[in-house]
Amino acid sequence: MDRQLDKIKLFVGNQQAATESPKTDSSRQTEKAINHTQKENKSSITQTTVQHLTGQPLSYKKSADQNLPKQKDTHYNIPPPIQIPTYTGNKPNIDYQIYLFSSQQVQEALAILYPKISEICNHLKPQRERCISSYPYRMPDGSCNNPYTGVLKGASLTAQARFVDPEYGDPDNLGYIPRIYGKNGKLTSPREISNVVLSTTKDFRSPRSTRYTLTLVHFAQFVDHDVIKTPATKIPDSTPNDMFNEQKIEDCDEDCVKPKEHCFPFEIPDDHFQNEFRTKCMHFVRNKPAPPEWCLPGPRQQLNERTAFLDLSATYGSSQIRVDELRQWEGGRLNASKDDLLPDGPPVGDCLPDQVCFNSGETFSFNLEKYVAVTFLILGRDMAYGSNLISSKTGHRNSFSAYADPSTLNEFGAAAFRFGHSLVGRHTGSMDRNFKIKASEEMRRDFFNNDKMRDLNIYGPTRMGRWMAETLMRKRDRFISDQIRNHLFETNFDGPSDGFDLASLNIQRGRDHGIPGYNKLRMYCGLYPANVFNIGPMGFRDHDYETVKKLSQVYSHPNDVDLFVGGITEKPSYNGDILGPTFKCLIAQQFQRYKEGDRFFYENNFPKTGFTLDQLNDIKKQTFAGIYCRSLKLKTIQPKVFEKGGTNRRLLCDSIPSPDLNLWKEK
Ligand code: HEM
Ligand SMILES: [Ca+2]
């Protein structure tokens, strides 16, 4: 560890620390390499990049000559599903093979040095672990999945990709200023948009789906946490001996007009948020900028802390350190507490100050997942087939392409896959073994609170699992439950609300990331953009009249409509579908990339890294219901847990297939 610290000090220019430490051959080599690169690279990094990368704030006041983001040529062609990476053109003259930093070093260095990315950018272009293409397993940080065209494709701590170029608010479109201007001036406050377009009332709440259960909602959330986690900007601790500590930024709600560096607060109109706890300005911290590809000048990008691959990194962690921490080191098992819950962890997780937090890669662990099943339901039959996402019933099928880029896309994480926020209801509940309600409470008491998971008498995973499998989710529509739209992270349960609004955060997050308007992404998908606020052929073809009227109250031009708002308010493509066409297109393309960009995708027939035919066919027999039975120790469950009704009646768990572990015995 000490040696690693020394190397990291070296990155920040702490020469004294570097000379005092005992040097190994490799650290000498690294030092030499860094000096060499510094010389080589000086000319290729412009002043603009450095300013951009250090996140220098500019005033948010619009200058007189500030032009609106330039409109690019519109096109109606459906783009090719996979973008060929452009790794050839601008590659600076650096021998990347020299940099054999481990993923741990990369993580530690990034943690210390943010937001001073410019300083590390030249040094950290790691060839993480040396790639051996015959190594049969995934690397914990996702590196080396593609040893042919990019060893870091899809790896944790790389920049999120994009469908289309970002549109920020500063004249050079570099991202000092988030997207704050629309066609006719400043964009409306996210909270106002949320109040007008996305709110429920006491008398009107989103209707329930007639088919899909809450298991689908929270499994989709689990998938989301496997493929993306975008870190917020934090202040590195200035104490020289405690460089690993980062401080959360807490005071972003002081000034909405001239916000502090890294802050992007938004105005709150006259509503119940204005009370003794809150000012007129909602706290919001910008997400961390990511080192751009090859450290070349370019607009601000955002990081992904998770591996983009569907590799259960939410359970196992996205780095070697996390994986090692979570293992029992006996019998190939993960750590667990005595009740088979996750093990207790340090008080740094997402839990209340007086609670014992759980320790996991992310969240409660399942062992074998069928991601494909859920994409099928979310995307609908047409899109799932069209995007090569359907698995055959038996047998191998190669889908890997060395040119596919599996990185999670910014528009997917900041907008499209947040569609799940519309499916969330109002309660957390539990059911007894007869699937009768045992208890239920408003969800607002449960944010960061793990009491219900630990309460094995009334709630606990088993009873909550039954409740999720039996309870229908809300329809995906423009109504977001007041539990997350007014009471997110609330602490003052009985007095005036001091909660957040998740819908506003989604809108503001899109602007923080420079996500262009809804129309831009429609055009990317080959769909007609809306030019006027009506539902005719020139207008919002995929919306209903009432919704378009509301959009026109808060946006002065259709091009201004935020992607999250435009997508979440679309009508479903077909009767019975969950999504409308725009989110369907973006999510389908993302999942196609996850599949085709993953050398370890379970159906691939590659010697050494693939499953044998018997193993694969056995995996294909498994269902999520089986995982429910075994993980939650259930007696009965319906065979399709994401759905309810029809012929999908509850069965004894004994009749649901279990994996044959003999197939995995080393011979
Ligand atoms: C009660 C349920 C949920 C709560 C309380 C919740 C809360 C949150 C919060 C607080 C954020 C960060 C907002 C920001 O500042 O940008 C977030 C992000 C996100 N949520 Fe949810 N969410 C829930 C359910 C879901 C579901 C069901 C899905 C998907 C099906 C989903 C998908 C996402 C995605 C993709 C992100 C972006 C993640 C990232 O970039 O790090 N969420 N959610
Ligand atoms: Ca992952």
C-alpha cells in the first residue's frame, strides 16, 4: 500500500515523497515513463483543455454575444447500431504499453486528484493489467474484455460514451456551464417542469400496470446499478496525510444565480418546499468530469464507476479490492451475515447515521441472472428481436464483435433508463406465506433506511420478495409518485417536507451532463422531431393532447424539451408496451452494445472463456423464479415473477428448475 501511495504522490508531483520512499525497479521505470510523457505531451494539451479539465467556473450570466448551441444537420436515417470507435486519427505519440498501473492505483489516483484531471491526464492512460486473451475469467474492473481494439472498453472508471454530441451552456461548448439556455433564453426551472408535467395529485395517481410486477421495477434498477454509477464531484481532503478522504459538497443551495464551483442549484417556485428548512434554491452538485479519450481537448464527459458489462458488478464490486473484500475465501462463497443477509459494513454506505450499513458490491445479492428476460419485457418483442437481444432456447450463438463499444451511454444513464422512476409506487410492503399483506408503509420512511431488510419478523427479504412478486407496478407514464417527487431523502416526516424531487434531479442531471434536447435524440433514432406544440404530423406525434399542452406551458420551443421529460411522457409504442419509441430505441441500442461488446457474454462459443454446451443449456433452463425460491427460501411462487395473472399461477418451488452444479465440477 505504501508503495502505491508513493507512486500516487508522484503523480501529483510530490517529488519529496517519491525520493524518500524505497524504489522498486518498476517504480523507477514508471517515474521515467511519466517524465518522458510529460515532455512529449506538453504541446498536445492546449490551455483550453486544462481550463476545461480543471472545471474552472464561469459566471452563469448569459453574455450578450452568447450564441445558442449550433443546430447540426438533421438527418432521418437510422444510424448503424454499433459505432465504430475512432481510435486511429488523433492518437498522440505515447507508448501506452509502458503504463502498467493496476486498477487499484488508477482508482486511488483518481480519487485523490479529482477534480484536477489535467494533472493526471497525461500520466494515467493505463494499460491496466496486461491482457491475456486466453484467461478464462472477467477482470473485476472490466478491463481486458476486448484485447483486440481497446482493453479499457467497458471498464470501470472510464468516460461514459454518447449517442450524440453534448450541448452545454458555454460558448465553446466545453461544459464549464451546463445546458441552461434554450431557443428563447434561459430554460425553465426543473422543479416547475416537474410540478406542471410530472406530478400526481391526491385524487389522481398513476394507474397500475395490468401485467407487470414490482419485481420487474427493482430488477431493472438492479441492472441499472450493474452498468452505471456516475460519481458526483467531491472535494479532495487537503490534509497531506489523509489524501484518500474526499468530502461531499454540501453547500450548493446558497446562490442560484451565481453558484459556487461544482454547484448547479435550481430555483424552486412557490410550493411546499419553501419552508423553514429550505431556501428558494435546491442543492445540486455537478457530476465529476472524466478524463477525455487520449486526453485530447473536448467537451466535458462524465465517469462511470461501474463496469458497463452485465457482470453482476453490483454484487461483486467493480475492482479487485472490492471483490477481495466481499469474498469468504472459502468454498468460493461471498461473505454473508448469520441471517444470510449481506455482511455488515463500515459506516460509509448508503444508510442512516445510527444504523449498521450493509457491505456489498452494491446491493442484495442474487447469484445467477437472466438479464435478457427483463430486456425482452421492457423493450417489447419487436425491439428485442430487432436488436439481436433474443437468446435461443438451447445452444451457443456467437455475438461478440471487437468493434462494438459496450460503454454505458450518457443519454441512457442520465435520461432513458431512468424511465423506471415512473414505475415506482407509494409503499414498501411484506406478504406472508399465503401471499396476504402482512405490513405496508409509505416508502418515504425507507430511503437509506435498512431497518425493514433487517426486520425478519415483519418485513425481511423473504416477505418483501413475495410482496414484490405479487404487487403490480405503476404504468410507465408521465406521473411520478409523490414519494420520490416530493419526499425523496426526507428526514422531517411529520412537519413540512424537507425532501428532494427525483424528477427535478433527473432533469437537472441531464443539463449538468449537456444532454441535448429530446428532438436531437429522436432524430438520432430516425424519428420525426416535434416542431410545434400539437399532436399533428409536425408536432409531438407520440404524445397525447393533454401532455403537449402541459409541455407548452413550461417550454418555449419543442427543441428545448429535456430528453427525460420528452421520453417519459411519450405514449407506449403499442398497446401493452412499457416504453414509447424514443426510449425504446436508446435502451435497445444500449443493450445491443452490452451484448455484442462483451467477449464473455454467456452464449458465446469461445474455447476457454465460454461455457460448455451442457453448462449453457442448463443455464438456459433457469428462471428468475428459481432464484427467488432459493435465495428467499420460498415454498411457492409464480413461474414468471416479472408478470402476474393469466396462466402464470403459483407453483411449488420444487417444480422450478435448479442448476446442476455437477456440470461445473473441475474434472
Ligand atoms: C424507489 C426507487 C428509486 C429511487 C429512490 C431512485 C433514486 C435515484 C436517485 C436519487 C438517483 C440519482 C439522481 C441524480 O442526482 O442524478 C437515481 C439515478 C438513477 N436511477 Fe433511480 N431510483 C429508483 C428506481 C429506479 C429504477 C426502477 C430505475 C430503472 C429501471 C432507476 C434508474 C436510474 C438510473 C439509470 C439512474 C442514473 C444512475 C447513475 O448515473 O449513477 N432508478 N435514482
Ligand atoms: Ca457491470
